[in-house]
Amino acid sequence: MTMSGPPPASYWAKPPEFFVDASLGGRTVTGRLRELGYAVHTLAEVFGSKAAASGQPDTAWLTLVRRTGWVVLARDAAILRRPDELAALRAARVHMFLFEGQLAREQMLDRINTHLATIVTIATSREPQVTWVSQHNVHSMTVRQRRKPTHPTA
């Protein structure tokens, strides 16, 4: 079966549910995924309101998402550099798909439309991993443990 455009949720036997991080820009991506029939959760929905979600650290939502099996879509790659957030990401064992930080809405939608089939395939058939979504491809990232600085003993 060939398909033009991104696959609707009904295409999959068990489509994933998505968590769209606030860093991704909210309604544009959320709306597109919902338009295709996917279940999508946002930070405001998870915490009850925009006000309650405002200022929540990534560690807070990672802890919640850990229990759900939702697939995370985000563009805050700094999560991979902050030790507490990286530890929470590792503990959560979720699929996280990272997008470039400076994309315009149209570019973000283009990435979703182009790569959604690959994103869903990875999310439903592999162990949880961090995956980079670029203009032309989707590839797994190696997330290394940050080393603590060693101090010479006196």
C-alpha cells in the first residue's frame, strides 16, 4: 500500500500516544497530530492548566511521562546536557524525538509530515531511545553519561 502524506493513526495496529513538550511550539504540531487521529498530550493538559505547567522542570514531566509510555516530541536538546534532566530521561526510558531548535512552524510541520511514519515505526518497534529528526532523515543518537570532573587529591 502506498500513501501520500503522513499516515493517520488508523494506519497502525496500535498507534503511539504523543507528549508534545512546550519547547516544540504547542498548537501547530499538536493540531496536526490530532488532525491525523493521534492522541496527543501537552504540558498544560498534564499539569491541569498553562499556569500550573509554567516553569515545570523537564524532570517533572519526564517522571509523569515515564508511567504512560507516551512518545516525546521536543526540541530542547539541552536536556541532554543537564545532568539532572539527563538522569530523569534515562530513568523514564521513553522514546524522545528531538527537532532542531530554530525551526519555523512550516518547517516543523514539514518534518512531521515527512517523517511521521518513521517516527511511529521506531516508537512502536524498538527499545526506547533518543532520536534526532532533521530535514532529510531520522537517526538514533548516542546519549553518553556525563563524567563528573575529577579533582586531584592533595
